[in-house]
Amino acid sequence: MGETRRSTAAPAGLSSVLALLRDGVPRSRAELVELTGHARSTIAQRVDLLLKSGLLTHGGAASSTGGRPPETFAFAPASRIVLAADLGAAHLQMAVTDLGGTILAQRREVAAISDGPEAVLARVCALGIELLDEVSRPRRDLVGVGVGVPGPVEHETGRPRNPPIMPGWDGADIPGVLAASFRTPVLVDNDVNLMAAGEHWRLYADVDDLVFVKVATGIGAGIITAGRVYRGAQGAAGDLGHIAVPGGEPVACTCGNTGCLEALASRGAVRRAWLAAGRSAEEAGGVSALIATGDTLALDLTWRAGRDIGSVLAGTVSLLNPSVVVIGGSMAMDNPVLIEAISDVILTRSLALATRDLRIVGTGTGSQAAVLGASRMVADHVLSDEAIESLLA
């Protein structure tokens, strides 16, 4: 009997029903019963509650094999909104999205993370309010704020821990400051973790294992394994920029060591090499653009940076065996030479089995990767078993 049959599946709570529908495919009550293995009355109760909340909507009638076609239900991502913030070393990007990652309003501006938490978070609050006003949604529709920062984060508390390029931010209470302004849950993660999550969500949902590499002021990696972000024991997984480059020069790094990838191949490292070669500071900001003109020095420095990055990533590929390596960050935008140099070394030095079906590609989400990942982080949280009852209340 459908009312009493037992199952080893997880209880058919509100979040489990939503999880089945977040792929955008409408399903009937009968299909939800079949997929969860739970009672019709339980599924009916959950569907009715989610319809009242606005998180589900009527999806029309399904095809019928005879008789009245069954009604279907679909996830309604537009029913709630999320505020997402990407704090880079030299930029601030913010967006308002729905629960499906559709960007409703966004803004990007120059900002220095070195200005410290008080100044930067004040600007996050002000810009966030501007964007929320722009989308003209009731403030009660805002269900959470997601933030990415360019340094290690203690995931449980949302506080940065010993971030090398974020002076004054160690232990900063980012969730507390922002929650006071927005009166909603605030989640914080390393920006590259969010880039990996955003790229995975938008373009590679069918891939279980992916590495996203950000090449910009800093260099870091976000790791997706078994479809989830891997953060490590203290949230420091993926700190690629502070791995020593094999055979690299002993250049001092911001972390206190020498010969780190970030010290040899980041935007700052390329700029220093550019100036040391006698080229102008004005040109240094456009090294990537000069590649298209065939500038010999621009090509040489980019190729060298790519090979250094590839030499560190080669070990990462052999260790993690991802299906996809995505190269993003400001240095990689429209820069096929950098990606080619990275690919060349990975394919030469990594295990043959690990590279047999490996794809090494430039980012497809561009500068939006981190805000998409922040949006997904919040959506996953507020629609979880632990949080959804609070959301509906």
C-alpha cells in the first residue's frame, strides 16, 4: 500500500522535494512519490506547503496514457532573491540573483581589499542596498547574502584566517557586520571556491570532478570533487599560489616563503618582469592585450607564467584526476597563449591516465563565476533541511 510502504531513502522533507525539482523539470505528485519512495499523503502535504510559500509553481499537465493528465509542479527560483558579493584584491563585484542564479542586477567597481574590513564592508552594504532598490523587490524576498574573499576562510564561522593578501582581515566578522545590515543569513567562502562552484553549476553540472584556477593578483584553485566543493580541514585547500614552482627562482612571496607560484606567475610578477625589462608602467596594465599585437616580450612573459602554473598544476592533475581544469581570473580572460602554455606542461608532465580525457579550458562564466557561486552557496543553504523551515516561517 502506498500509504505504509517503507524505504531506506532520506525522509521526504521539504528540501528533498525541492532537490528533485531544482533541475527545472516539472514533475507530478506520483513521480515525486516514486522518486522518493514515500507516502502519497506526505508528498501531497509537502507540495501544498511549498505551493503556498511560492517556492513551487504549477507546471501544467503531464502527458497522459489515458484519462485526465496529472498536474505537475516546478521549482520557482524567482520567488526569492540572493545578494552575492565577490571581493577581489582590487575589485568589488556584486549582484542580485534569484535562487536559480539568474542575475537581476549587478555592479562592478575598483576597490582595494587592503583598505580593510571596515571600509570595504561599508561599501558592500551601501552597494548591496542600491542593487536591492534597483530590482524593486520586497526586502522579505531576500533570503541570504553570499560573499567571496581572496583568502582562506574558516567555513563554519565565515571569518578569514591568516589571509596573505588581506591585511587587517584575519578573524574579521564578515557575517556579523553584513547580517546587521541585511537581517538575513550571511555565508562566506574563499573566492576561488565560489568560482569553481559557479562554473560547475552553470556549465559542468554533469561533471563530478573539476578544478578551477584563478590567475590574477593572486593564484588559487577551487576544487570540486564528487560534485561538491572540497575545502580541506581548515578551509585552506586549493591554495595553489603558495606551492613552490619546481626549479623556480627564489623570489620573495607575500606568505613569507620564496619561489611560490604567486611570486613568479601572478599579475604582479608579470608586471615586475615587464618593468625590469625597461617597458613602461602604462603598458604593464595591458600585457594581455599586447599579446594580440604580437609583442615579443608580452608573449614571452605570458608563456613563462603559463608554464610555471602548468608545472604546479601537473601534480594537482595527477593527484586529483579531474575531468575538467578551468582557467579563469583577470590574467586568463581572452588570453589563449596563457591557457596553451598551461595545457602544454600539464599534458607533458601529468600521468597519462589522468590526462587521457582531461579538458583544459578557459572560463565560460567570465567575471561572473564568483557571484554565481555565492548565489548557489546561499540557495543550497536556505533550501536545506536545516534552514528551510526558518525560511518558510
